[in-house]
Amino acid sequence: MVLVDELDDAAERFESEHGLVAISGGRHEELGTANAIIPLLESYIELIAVIDVTVAAENPVGTFLLQRLAAGGQGSVAVCLRTTDPAAVAERTGSRSVPMQRARPDGRELQWEVLGMEGAIVHGLPFFITWELDADHPARTPAEHPSRPLGIAWVEVGGVPSRVRSWVGSDGSHLRFVGGEPGVRRFAIAAPGGEIILS
């Protein structure tokens, strides 16, 4: 999840600088945010922006993003791991599954569930998503990227490595545990011309 001030400008920058095409995602009305998706077949980069400050200030996710923006914190703000065993994640992390939804620009309603969002907001830990990897999944949205990306190669995550490993369990195979301050440091997209490293 990459926090940006303005989605259209960010999309232009990602394409011109990295050869990555962002597709308009839609609005999260209950969060006061909107997103654009850079689909990578099995995974995706989510560009997220606050579009309604009033609504955002009334929920934990929006408040977190507003605070990051106020601190000049554009860039990577969270990493989300897809899990096929939400019950195990719930037991391991002590979190509950929260239903989410957004409408695509074509009006189609998308639904999924997240777990551990409080860990991301409060402690800089990864959070988790359950969403079947089908034709409606954002990762599968058709896009012709000039850089021909192959997917996310790795994500560097700060924090006490043993705590992060315990939190993510077997779902964290692409993570690099680097210690220091909690949160996402950098991530890399595999591509034929070499890794595209972003922060």
C-alpha cells in the first residue's frame, strides 16, 4: 500500500519513472479514501489517497493515513499478505475478520475481508486479506506495463524480527526482516530489465 497525495499524478509518475501502469480502482466510501491498482497477476500495488478528510478523520485507517500525510509520509505505508487460512491468522494475531467493499468505476461491487489491520496501524506490522484470486481480483486486471513486471520480489519490513515472524507465520515468504523502526522500508518488483526498487 503506497500513500499518495493525488492518484492521477502518482499514476503518471509510476508509469513514467518505473514503467508501471496504474488502473483506477474506486472509492472506499466508509474510509474517505480512493485507490488505483498496479496489477501484477498474483499481487498488486495499491496507490491510496485520502479524498474526504472529514470521513477519513472519523475512522482508524483514515486517521492513520492523514497522520502520515501530515508528517510528509507519502510512500509505502503497509504491506498486505493474502492468506488462505483466515482462521489461523485470527488465532495467531488475536484479530477478527473485517468485511470491506468498494465499487469499481464500472459500478461493480467488490468485496473482501481483512485481518490484523490494527497491527498495521498501531505497530507497523503486515495485515492480511482473504480474497479469491479470480477474474475480479485487482491483481488480474489487464494492464500493459512497459517494464513487463513479473510480480513482487520482496518487501523489507522493520520491527523486531521475531515479533514480525510470529505475526505473519507462514504467510510471510516474500518478506525480508530488517529490524529497526517498524513498518515497510522498501519493496522490489521483479522485471526482465532488473528489479524495480520502490520505497
